[in-house]
Amino acid sequence: MEQTQQGFQVSAVKPIIEFRGVSKTYQTGTHALEDVNIKINSGEFVFVVGSSGAGKSTFMKLIMREEKANTGKIVVNGFDLTKMKRKSVPMLRRTMGIVFQDFRLIPNMNVFDNVAFAMHVVGADSRNIRREVSKALSLVGLGHKARSMPNQLSGGEQQRVGLARALVNSPDLIIADEPTGNVDPNMSYEIVSLLTEINKRGTTVLMVTHDHNLVRDFHHRVIMLDGGKIVADNAGGDL
Amino acid sequence: MKLSSVKYLVGEGFKNTWTNRLMTIASVGVLVACMVIIGLAVMISENVNMAMGNLEKQNVVMAYMEDYSWALYGDGANQKKGDSTEKADKNGIRPSDYTIHNEAEAKALCDQIAKIDNVASVTFVSSKEGLESATKSMLESQKEYFTFLEEKDQNPLPCAAKIAMADMELFDETIKKIEQLEGIDSIQSNSGLAQTLAAIKNGITVAGIWIIAILMIISLVIVSNTIRVTMYTRKLEIGIMKAVGATDTFVRLPFVVEGMVIGIISALISEGLLYCCYRIATETIIKTFGGVIAFSEMAWVLLLLFMGIGILSGVIGSVIIISKYLRKEGSEFAAI
Ligand SMILES: Nc1ncnc2c1ncn2[C@@H]1O[C@H](COP(=O)(O)OP(=O)(O)OP(=O)(O)O)[C@@H](O)[C@H]1O
Ligand SMILES: [Mg+2]
């Protein structure tokens, strides 16, 4: 993928994510999302908030194509997810970096290898891998911990490794479902600051959070879900 | 797919095999057991087939010819054997009633027999030779009578052809074809034995195929079970691979490598084990029966067979298991 890190290059004109009349009903019959319409432009930083069971994770899963919508149209990074074949899903995923709430670091690999893993498995060559992994680790401030094992790191540090892994393939979009859910408040600020930093370089960031303080202190767009519907969206204004 | 990533993923596969070594050893053990049984089945059937072949070679067919000399027995004593001058004898039998009048004609008939499909070899047996072998097992007094006849040129035996067949299953068919040739009077054979031999050979082949098929399925199940365990212990990696956009081929590769490694290790161990078993077993067999197929004659076939079984069950087993998992929709990044 191209280097779209320079935010001004794509500016806030072209939507990177677009939902049109999207509904998702799970096999159990739960209506997780109902008639969702939304546009997220390239270069934006968006908080997704709402009470438990509101459909936030479902919204993220639809973007990552971990789940399929029942009705409506979803376009992400130019991919029409509603028409997409299973075979093309890896190509979509390569345009996004995914951060997990529970870090998901491989316990028997050191920090460097954990980040490198994300490059190896999409076919990068070793010289690129060495360069990009070092870059990503120093960006999250963990260059000196490259040889540490995950269990030797604090929760916040582990999540920064997770962030480095999400960044290492230079994605256009960062998807993070409660990335601060398992770290203490101070670390949460640090992680969101990092994400904001990354966003300033042009990467679109989409983050689910329950933490009102974060939403209040970082002035980003906020989308609020309730009962599977978007009930508030401060695009361009305050909530 | 880039070479460097293939190298990386193959390396991961080897690592899996090692990390999972207890499972690996267990499945190698079961696979070796399957392969050794398959190998034994192959070697036993090969040896039995060879022994049968030897028996078959001894089980020859004698085709007796319509030989004029035979008609001369008794009354036509005044006529020289092979004399084709037309002159009916006392019983009104003319030389032209017979097809074969001399050895040259008999040998030509042998050549004709040799041309028939499935005839492995034909040996001409002159009446003199026939008498010799017939009298071999006789008592001295009986023998004297026949040698007396021979001396008087009154050998009662016609010329004959000693025939060996290539495939005993076509026995009856071949006999019919020989009978149809002009100049064949009668055929003496042991078709009962021939059929028994063919049936035994058949039975061994069918049993062998069944054993191999069943054990191959067992091998497949064993390997895929190991891969399933590996897969569950590596769900976290698979989830991450999918999240960062690894293709299915990439996700599968380490598991396929693991399956292949298990298969290849098992094949090599089985070959070694069989070699030792065979040597110990044949040392006693050779002393009692003599003549078994040397291991070296079967070594490559067996190794190929084992490698085939091992690699196939490794690859197929892992592909089936992983594909089933990869096709699952939803929650695919879930770690545990
Ligand atoms: N795989 C699934 N199968 C069936 N129902 C599901 C599944 N995943 C989620 N749901 C249901 O869909 C609804 C929305 O769930 P979702 O996970 O999107 O909520 P959320 O906003 O992320 O909640 P939380 O803040 O607790 O994470 C809930 O009622 C949930 O029970
Ligand atoms: Mg959730």
C-alpha cells in the first residue's frame, strides 16, 4: 500500500469508511446493528462509545470483515465489503492495523519477533522487516525492550507492543476495540496520546472506549451507539 | 509468495513440530506401526508371489501332437518313421490323416505355439525324450519293454511340446488356443493347481490392498489429530495472522510442514525397522526354505511407499483440518 501517512495528501474529503443502511443480526436473533449510516473520512480520529451491548464491537467487526452485514453496503478503503470474496479479505486486512484489548502477544516470542511476525506472515523480506520493526518500536518508545519477553513487560508496555505490531505494515486505518480496557488510567492516556500522534501522521484511527475521561480530554470525533443505532455523532462539532 | 516468507513459515513448521514434540512422537509412533504393517504386507505378498511363480514354472503343460509315428505303433512296423509316402496301412490309416510326420514339422508347430499370447516358453520333446522321461520312474522290467520298442522304432509316444505360461489366470483361455492349433492331439495339464495358485495370488493382492487402504486412513486420522492439537495451541498465532492479512496459504503452510515432517520421520524409521526385522526373519527363513527376495530389491519401493503415505497423510490431514477452521466466519481473531 502507498504511504498515506502525510495527512494533507488525502485530506478529509474522501471517506475511508462508509456504512449505508447497514444492519447486522446474529444467528441467535440478536439485532446488534440496525440501519447504520455513517461516513468516516481519511485522517480522522474517531471514538466509538456506548453502553455494553450497544453494538460497538459489532460495528468494528463489520469494518474488519470479521462479520458480514445482513443488509446495506459497507465500503472500507475502497473495498466493497458486501460484495467481497473470502479470498480478498487478506488484502483488505493489510490496509488496517488491529489492536486488541487483551494485547494478543505471542508469549514465546520476544518483543521484536512479535512485531516482526506481522510482517513475516504477509510476505515481507527480512531487510524491510528489521528496518520497519525498529522504527515501529522506537515510535512506541520500546526500542530498548526489543529483546524482552512479553511477560517481562507491564500491561501498558505490552499494549504498546501491540500498537507497534498494528503499525508496522503502515496501514491506512487503525482499528482498536477498547485498547485501554486492560491498562491503568495513566497508561491509557499514554496509549491514546500515541494513537493521536500516529493519527497526526495521517493514519485514520477508530477506537472503542468506555473511558469518559479519555473522550473528554482528547478532542476527537465521537460516535455514540445505543441499541444498535447511532444516537449521536459530533462530526465537526461537540457532543 | 516470496522465498523469504516461505523460508520463515517452513521454519515455523519445524518449530511447531519441536514445540509439540510429545504429540509428534506419539503420532510418529502410530504412523510407524501402520507403515511397518503395510511394509510387512508388501514383503510377505512379494515373497509369496515369488514362491508361487516358482511353483507355476514347474507346473508345465504338455501338448501331445497328432504324430503319424504313433499310428505306426503295432502294425505299421514295416514303415519307417517320418516316411510320408502315401501308403495306407493295415488299418487303413494314411500318413495324410496326420499333421505331423517328422521332427521338423513338430518343431514348426512348437514355434506356432510360442506365438500364442501368454505362452512363456515352449520346449520340443521328441518321442525319444518323452519315452526317456516316462520310463525314468518305471521299474526295471517295465522299462525294458519300452526300450525294446524304441529300439525297434516302435516308440508309442508322439512328439510333444512342453509349455510354460506367463499368467496362470489366463490358463484356460490359453489352453483353448493351443488346442485349436492344427496338429495338437491332446493336452495334459494340472489346471486345478493352476487355479488354486491364481486364487491364492489374487487373495493376497486383495488383502494387501485392503490392509494398505485401511492403514492409510488410520495414518490420515492420526496426523490430522496431531495437527488439530497444534492448531488449538496456536490459535493465537492464527488469529493474529488473519488479523494482519495473511492469506490462507500462509496460515496453512507451517501446519502442512509439520504434517510432512511427521510423515517423513515416520517413513525413515519404518524403513530402518523393517530392514532390521527382515534381516532377522530371513536369516532363519533362508536356512529352512532358501530363496527370499533381498531387502535391497524392495528398499526403494518401500521407502517410496512410506514417503508417499507419510507425506500424503501429512499434507491432506493438515489441509483438511486447517481449511475447516479457516472457513469459519466470525470471531476469527479470537485467541482461545
Ligand atoms: N457472536 C455473537 N453471536 C450472537 N450475538 C452476539 C455476538 N456478538 C455480539 N452479540 C450480541 O450483539 C449485541 C452487541 O454486541 P457487541 O459486542 O457489539 O456490543 P459492545 O457494544 O461491543 O458491548 P461491550 O461494551 O460490552 O463490548 C449484544 O447484545 C451481544 O450479546
Ligand atoms: Mg465490545
